Amino acid sequence: MIRRASVLALTALMALPASAMAAEPESCSTRERVLSHLQGAYKEAPVGMGRASNGGVIEMLRSSNGASFTIIITMPNGMTCMIAAGDSWEDLPKSLARGPRI
């Protein structure tokens, strides 16, 4: 249930224009600075990525022990913004991660 709510929130954020995400300047910077901050403060590293419909690249970072995670988006103009963060991340078993077979 929590995972589904997170996916819905992320989908809503992806629909926002880049100007709306830039409204939070303290959560945006260059990709290098954001990654450096997340590595230094939380020991997080990228574990997955994909391209959003708005041209941005979404990345999921997490600590090796799953204590924390962050989702970032890097826009075509090079600005990277943290759009979600949390704790107690758990990977799904592959049978659940694939979803239903159609």
C-alpha cells in the first residue's frame, strides 16, 4: 500500500513542469553536487534509472542497508532535483516486481 502511494506521488511529480520543480531551489543543483551530498550524508548510490515523459532522467538512489532512499530527476537543462526521499526501503522479490503476466 505504501509502495502504491509512493508510485502515485512520483507519477504526479513527473507531470509537473520543470518550473514547478525549480520552485524548491534548496533541493536542486547540479547532478554532481546532489550525488555528492547524498553519498556523503546518507551513503546513497544510484540503483536504477529511467527516462520520464518530460525528457528528464529519473534515478533511484539508496543506501546499501536500505536505511534511506532518494528519487531524483535530472532535466535536459542539467538541473537535478530531489523529488522524494524516505527510509526503510525494501526490494521486491522478482516474482512481485515483474507484476502480473498478461
